[in-house]
Amino acid sequence: MRPPSSTLVVDAAILIAAVRGRSSGALIEAARSANLVTTDRVVQEARRRIALGLKQPELIEVLDALIGEMTIVPVAAFGPMLIEEGQL
């Protein structure tokens, strides 16, 4: 059995929940022992849902601070891997 990864991938729902104050403690705790990674597309989706869906554009600053502590990977970087796997 492999040991758990030290990298956690964060999706838009987790980002939005953390920005709204839900699960922010869990995310901060996870960041202490793991590398948090997300994609540029996830960040765009979270921004759009916060500004347009929740109609709380003031939370974008909170989102920016949160993603400032993460590694953001461009989705385009996954293209060659997805092509090899036949997923595109």
C-alpha cells in the first residue's frame, strides 16, 4: 500500500466553501501538512460563482488570498497527458 500523497487537489466547491467561512479551518490545517494545488480553470470558475452566483464580489479578495497560498497549474499543462490517455 502506498503512503498518502502530500499533495491535495482543491476544486471550486472547496474554494468557495472556504471563502464563505465553511471549511476554511480544515483547508488551513491541510495546508500545514500538504501542498495544495488547483488549476487556473478552477480559479476562474470559483471567481465566476462568487461574483455572479453568490453575488458577493467582495469575497474575491478572500479568494485571492487563499489561492495565493496554493500552486496553480494551467489546465493546458494537462493536455499532453490527457491526449495520451485518450481523454480529449
